[in-house]
Amino acid sequence: MNPVKVNYFDMDMTPKEKAKELFNNMKGFWVMHSHSLKCAKVAVNQIIDILKVASDVNMLYRSELVVYWNEVLTELDNLKK
């Protein structure tokens, strides 16, 4: 099985589309819906943490990315419903 590749600079998808993509990628590793969701959220939180301390990314762009990934996190929460 190939590792999941996430480009955290790619904002070509809506947050909802990105949330579904991450969730579906995680389903390949875990059978249970709740585990896939939890793993996708962990991945997004890690991306947000990295972006918050990334000094090699323009501050305004970095802020936009953090907002985007927080929206992805919200969309992952919406998948539970």
C-alpha cells in the first residue's frame, strides 16, 4: 500500500472536497469509519501545527493556509453527521 501524500500548499479543492479526499485516503488503511475520520483529523492538525511555525512561507499566505486547513477540519466534523 502506498503512503498517503498530502500537499498542504494545494488549495485547488474546496475544504469540503479536501476533507472527503483525506477521509477516503484514510479508509484504505482502516476499516472503521470513525478511525478514518480520526486519522484524517490528526493529519490536518499536524499540517496546521507545521504551518504555524513554518518560517519559510510568506506570513500572509501561511495565514490563508491555516484558515483553509481549519475549514477542512470543520468539514471533517461535518462528515460525522
